[in-house]
Amino acid sequence: MIPITLDKVRHLKFTPNAIADAEAEMDKNLLLIVQEGGVRATRALLWAGLKWEDRGLTPEKVGNIIEMWMQTKPYAELEGIIVKGLKEDGWFREIARQNVEEETRSGSEQETPDV
């Protein structure tokens, strides 16, 4: 859980339900959301990570919060905090493990000579 000062001090927490909600909002999986980025992705991830402590949040309200953030701080800093929260809550460890497994399988397939 990461504290973040937005309109007030809030706490990012990326539970499985939060990630599923962000994926539903974006209609793609977490890896694609992070890779593609953009304002819509930032808004969806921020909303999903914050709504556990404020059930009244909507993506539109979070968009307004992002707008307020940008009046005093750089947008990229907000993206960095979201990525930090995802890492701390363990989401990128699984992605890294899957990538290693895929690379290992691909390497094994390439090493097998055709006879």
C-alpha cells in the first residue's frame, strides 16, 4: 500500500480485484495496459488502486483528481507512483516469471536441430 497525496492523502493498493477492475475498464490485460500506457491507462489504474478505500470513486472523478495533480506536479511522477505500487504489490514479479518461462521454452525449441 502506497500513500499518495492527491486531493487528500489516499492509499494505492493493487489487489486482484483492483487489477481485474482496471482490466475490465481497459478491456485488456495488465501487461498491455502498462505497456501501452496513456492517460486512459493511468486513470484506470489509479481508480482501481484507490477505490478500495473510497467506493464512491469513479474513473471520471479520478480524471478530475489527475487534473488537479497536474496543476502542481508532473504527470510522469504520477505514473511512476502507480508503477511503484504495482511492483510493491507483486504484479510485475509474476509478469517477469512468465517472461522467463517463455524465453526458456523458446530457447529450448530453437536449440533442437531439425533432422
